[in-house]
Amino acid sequence: RQAVVRAAGAQLPAYAVGMSAKGCVMFASEPVIDYRSYVEYFDDDLNYLAWLYHMNHGVFMTPGGDEQWPLSLAHTDAELDHYIAVFEQFAADVTGSGPRR
């Protein structure tokens, strides 16, 4: 999880959290440990943009306060690779660090 976020978005204020198959990407400039830090650090606009971006690129995700893993054991390697590629492109597009398409 962390490797995907680090590789894709070194410039993004984001980090991955998870336990077992449950996880999410937190779009926050600092670790979120409670409600107050969530309110202070969580980037709602970036989270919503990520949701829209993924939905428009074939990764159907649950809308919510954080990006819940849309992945499970039922997904194929090709589907996992697609998710990673879309996240990487999202990070590049948002930070301006990737090639223009």
C-alpha cells in the first residue's frame, strides 16, 4: 500500500493505512489520528477529485471521507495493475509531474 502511494505521489499529501484487506488512502498533510486531526489535515477537495478521477478511468470506488480500497482477492492481476496505473496517473496529473496526455 505505502509503496503505491510513495511511488505514485511523492508530491501528494497522502498516505495509506490499512489492516489486512481493509485499507484506504488518506489525503492528509499530517497523520490523522482522531476527529480533530481529521478536520484539520484531511483534504476533502483532493479526496473528491481522486474519486471523480478514478470513476472516470474505470475504477469504481465507494464515495466517502477517504479512498477505501476497491480491491479484494476476487480481482485479477490486470485489474490491480489498472488501479495502480490510474492512481499513478492521477498523482502525476494533480502534481504536474507527469507527461501531458
